[in-house]
Amino acid sequence: AAAPSSDAVQEVRLANNSSTGSTGGNDWGVQIGAFRAKGDAERQLLTTALKDVPQLTGGLRRVEAAKVQGSTVFRAQFVGLSQAEAIGACETLARMQTDCLPLAPGV
């Protein structure tokens, strides 16, 4: 399979806040949806970034293209989080009725 093009994966630093007191690597993330259109994934990331979810402040927004059952989907993700931030973000988003899936390192 071909590697994703440079515009298939987009990372934007939300905040330059890498010294939040984490004791380990920030290899966790959260996925807030998978969409058929890249623009829909980007829109979901922006909408979520505007919500009051402090655990996402230091994360990176990423749209990841993936093949699922022969179709391309675009996964809306925040990455560069600690385990506590990822789990806390999903708990906060669940209270806001927003889908969220914590992503362990290597996922």
C-alpha cells in the first residue's frame, strides 16, 4: 500500500505547552471520529478544540487517512497526550455527548 500523501496526515500544534509536568512520554492520543471526507474530520477537530477540554490543550490535532474495508476514512485525532490526559479528555467529552476513544502508544 502506498504511504499517505503529505496532506493526508496533518499535524498542528494547539499550544506550545510541552512542560505540563508529565513524568513520561506523551505517546497517548484520542480519536474523536472517523469520516469519509477529510474536511469533516478537520471540522470535528476544530469543533472539539473549541470546547472546554483542558486535557487537550497541549495535544496535536491530526487527520490520519486509513483504509477500512476497502474505503478510505479520515480519523480525527488529538495526539501527544499522556495516558491521564487521554483518559481524562474522553471522560470530559463523554459528558459533552462527544465520541472519544483513548489511543494507547503504538495504536
